[in-house]
Amino acid sequence: EKFSYGKELAHEKECGFALCYCPAPDCNYAGVYKDLYSHYDANHKDTSTRFVCGTLHRTYLGTVSTTSVLQEYRDGPLVVVQGFVVAHGLSVTVNCIAPSARGVGKFSFNLTYTLGRHTVTFGSTEMNRIQKVSFETPQGDFMSIPSYLVSPIIVKNLRICIRRLEEEAGEDEEEEEEEEEEAGEEEEEEEEEEEEEEEEEKEEAVEVDVVNNVRRSTREKKGNSKYQNKVK
């Protein structure tokens, strides 16, 4: 199918077969995102930059290299953390290398930078997806670290926690199921309590009837005895 230039660019971003480019320096590899992940694992693997979803991971952006590429264990998705020196300090971005297509895994993240007693945090409920690393200063979606907090020795010491949105959705579903179960248990308890109350009310009603019957019987006996005395 043919597209105009503008529509072609939009299609490339939304197509699962769009080319994604290797973030490793001096590597010209480009391929479908899953092939890229396998390529990076086979040719640029660094165990110190592996991450596990849901686990806090330390990553460094040094004075020479301002880019850190993280890969989920085995040949999982690639996440790029970049630092950009700006007038006010440092801007840090987090992006996943993948097309913006349906069916492609989505991630959220929390990023933390600490220096002494000071902590800067930044996060997103859905990580941006890119097909190629850009070295242009970002205009949005970045952590801003003021210059007075940028350490001259370990310039950028960061901790990041990456999570799959599917996992979070699963946890939400589990929580909803637990809430439904709890609500169901509460309803059952309420029903049992209502049944017990009804039984107690019935027993009380029976007791009242018995007492009333006894009283009637006693009155009748007294009435009969008085009548008999009058007759005598």
C-alpha cells in the first residue's frame, strides 16, 4: 500500500515492522525491534546494564558517556537513559527503543537521583518509545537536575525502576479480584447474620406465643374457678 510522505512517516511509527536502530556507538545495525534486541544481546551484551522489571537498578551517566543503554535480561527490550548538559544543570530522558505499534510491550518507570541529603525524582506511567537515539536537547519529558546538585566526580548517579504495564494491569486485576472476594465474603457474612437474626426473631416470637398462651390458659383457669365459686 502506498502512502504520502506524511502518512508514510506516521505509518512507520505505528507499524510493528518499522526499522529500529542500534543504540551502540559506531554500530549501523537496523532491524525489526525484536531482531534488534537479539542483535544487541549477541553483540553488545554488558551484564552490568541488565535490568529486571520491578527491581531498582543503578545506572551511571559519566562525564564522557552521557548515554546508558539498559536491556532486560536475555534479549529483552532496550531502554536508553540519556543526560543532556543544559544551562540550568542536567536534563535526563528515558526512552524505550520500539515502534509505537499495537502489541508492542509498554513500560512505566521511576527515576531517582540522590546527592547527599537531596533527592530528585521523576517518572512516567508510560515510557516514550523511539526508533532511534537522538542527541538533540529534549524539550519535554525529562528529569531536571539543578546545577548545584550535579556532582563533579560521579556526575550522574541514578537509580531506575522499570515495570511492564501488563504486570501493573495484572496486579490491578488481582487487587480488584481480592476486593470482589472480600466484598463477596462480607455479603455472605451479612446474609448469615441476617439469617441468624431472623431465626432469633422467630425463636423470640415462638417464646412470646408460648408465654401468651400460658397467660391465656391461666386467665381462663382463673375465670373458670371464679365462675364455679359463684355457682356454689
